[in-house]
Amino acid sequence: MRVLIKNCNLISMSENRKKYEENIDLLIEDKLITRIDKDIEEKVDKVIDATGKIIMPGLINTHSHISMSIFRETVDGYKTQDWLKEKIWPMEDKLQEEDIYWATLLSCIEMIKTGTTTINDMYFMTDKIIEAALETGIRLQTTRTLMGYEEKDDQRLKELEELIEKYNQDTISFNVGIHGLYTSNEQYVKKCIKFAENKNLPIHMHFCENEQEREDIKRDYNVKTPLEIILRDFNKTHNILAHSVKLDEQDIKELSKTNSYISHCPVSNLKLGCGIAKIKEMLENGLCVSLGTDGQGSGSNLDMFETMKFTALLQKGVNENPELLPAYEILKMATINGAKALKLDKKIGSIEVGKRADIIMINLNNILTQPLNNIFAQIVYNVKGTDVEMTMINGKIIMENKRLEGIKETQICEKCSQIIKRISK
């Protein structure tokens, strides 16, 4: 299918183009962006009039648990480990495969409606997560969550290998999802690292989310700091480290010597009382920072525009420096930095000829976003996910005029309500 987007205001996030361009046309052929220019005249299957609208890359969420949509607002008043042990893990034990499917569908709808086109997920019963992603069209990087202490836990690695062999779709990719150093022993973690090296896959892992986790790792691995393990064992792998709240400045300097990418989840970290990651210091040391929402159980929602706003405000506030993190740098975190973290930057993350057409269209013609004094700041601080009018993934229009075709939202919401009622008894 050939689609022509006419007269848009383009934020391409490409290093080879101006940051903001007006009255630009985009030609999309099948999955790919094939031309970016003014006044394109081509015979196409569909024309989208984007006059006055913003076209930019779809947002990339580099850390979440999308089947946890049903656990939205269950965390209030709990510390992380208490919430997991007392509430979430007992309910997760009751989950069935169909539950995972319906809960994932709910998240896919939320992402499509709020401008996220790619998600990095970590959960289990992964077949059902992939099934929902393929049905809705969302771009998914996923894993089979890996955690273990005994030889029987190697089965989880076998399940991940089977998933990799089974799925060969353009919108599905994989990483090696080690839940965390505190939920596996050293021998099991090394097996996972070896698997990642053999398959040339990124590692995705919770890391230093809170103080208790940090102390547990130091005790279990007999190290002075969790960074010792990264420097020793993860020095040859591409690492996506979620949270990384409890790192001091020396940790950050040492971490920057590795091939590690930070997935910053400010809303979840605040809600769980974990603290605020030292993003300023990470950027000063050359670390690539991307953004994540975490699962809705702790992050409340998957609206990456909200995540961008929290990211900017927190760093300005805690450092008492309003000059930190200009809005365009925040947009990079939500787009091209996310693509780099997932090793997908040759395919997505910016609007360039030859890349996949993962594109969103935003309408800024509303009371919260007028007048347009600074377009980048307007998007980071005032745009809501609900301002997204069109979402295109892999060249396919998934949502147009805020409407998703062929997805029964009411039925999905009802199913998810039934699931949480059943498993919370």
C-alpha cells in the first residue's frame, strides 16, 4: 500500500535534517518511508492531509510489563518488594494464558491511542503476548522472563529459545530478559549472559531499582557494589538496565565504560518510593538514556507523554537548574534513544528514507497547546497521549481520527475486569 502524508509539520529526529520543518510530505510504500520532500505528487492508495498537524516518530517504551494492565492501581501504600510478594505474585500464580492475552490487548490499545508504537516487554506466557501484539500491530520486543536458582530453571531459557525460533515477524524481536540479579543466583545469570552472547541479543534487566535490591545483591554476590557484577560479567553484552535509581556518581562513571543503556521509569520509581535516578550525571558521562513506563501496576499508565514531562521536571527540580534537559533532548529519549537501546535504530526511532514507517500524528489545536511558542516544549509539557490522532506502525495505519478499526474495546475492558475480580479473591 502506498500512503502520502501531505503538508505536515515534521519532527523527524534525524541528525541529517532540521529539527523542525513545515509543509513537508512523506511517501510511504508498504513498510518503508521512501521519500521526504515538499510537494510530492504520486499516485497512491491513500492521502492523509496533515495540514497544521505534527508528524513525528512513534514513541518507544523501553521497559514495561504490558500484561500487568489488570493490576493498575494496586500498589498504593506498598514498598516494591512488599507489593510483589503480598499482592502481585499471589495473583500472578492464578493467571491463565487467556488472561495474559486479554490483559495485553488492553495495553496495546492504550499504547496505540497514546502514540507508542514500540514496547520492550518482560513477562511470561509470552506466546499470548505476541499473539495480542500481532493482532493489534504494535511493534514488540519481548522475552521470557528469566529467573532461577536451580538446574530446573534452565527450562525458562529453553522456552525463550523456542520463542525465538518460532516467530520471524518484522514487528517482533527478542532480548534476554533477566528479571534481576536479586532474583537469580550467579550461576544462572552467567547462563543467561552466555545465551545472549551466542544469540547476539540484548540483555534486559531490572537493576538497582531500590535500596533493598542493592543490599540483597551485595549480600548474595559478595560484592561491595552491584556495579562490580556488570563490569565483570556484562562487559561484552548490550545491556538495557531498567530503573538504575540507586547508583552513585562513581557507579555511573564505571557503568559508562560498558555497553549499557538506561531505561528511566520516573513515574513508577516515584510511586514505589524508590527515589529519582541521577539522569543528569548519566548524560554527563555519555550514557544513552531512554524512557519506560514500567507496568501499569506501578506506573499507572503507558502514556509516554506523561513520562517525558516527569523526566524533564524532576531533573530540573532536584538539581535546581532549569537549563537541564531541553525539551528536544527529552524527545530523543522517547524516540531515537529508545531505538538505540533496543538495537533497532537502523529500523525505527527517526523518520528517514529507508526506515520503517512507525509514525504518529498529533493535533495541537486545543486550549492546552495554544499558542505555539516552542514546539518541542509544547509536546513535552502540554501534549497528552489523547492528542494523538493517527498511529502508523510498519506502514500500516492502526488508528486514524482517534479510531481503531476492528478492535472491540468494550469487550476487552469487560474481560480484564472479570480477570482481576477472579484472581484477587
